[in-house]
Amino acid sequence: MAETLKKGSRVTGAARAKLAADLKKRYDSGASIRALAEETGRSYGFVHRILSESGATLRGRGGATRGRGSSAPPA
């Protein structure tokens, strides 16, 4: 589990790079942004930004999608 940072404290330099690498590894292993935010005590937006900066490929949203497919009822 990631080290909990003081809420609102700035994370810069080596500490930011280490946090980014850790979050990216865990996100790539299947953890959600929301779960990572809760575990680290940071906001969803902070974690999303760190992942983007680290080059992580962000997943699309889950759940049912609305589109034209074979599951659509006939007209």
C-alpha cells in the first residue's frame, strides 16, 4: 500500500516521481483511480493527473454502454 501523504501537501521532485511510478504500476495492475485516491489520501483529480503525467494509458469508464448493437430492441 502506498504511503499516505499529508492532505494538501505538495508532492515534488523525487517523491513525486516515486509516487507516480507506484500509482502507475498499481493502476496498470487493475486498481481504479478512485481506489488509489482513497488509499493515498489524495483527490481523484490529483491521482488522475499523476497517472497522465506518468504516461499511463487510462482506461475508459466501466458499466453498460449505450450504442447500436445486437442487444438493442427491434424498432
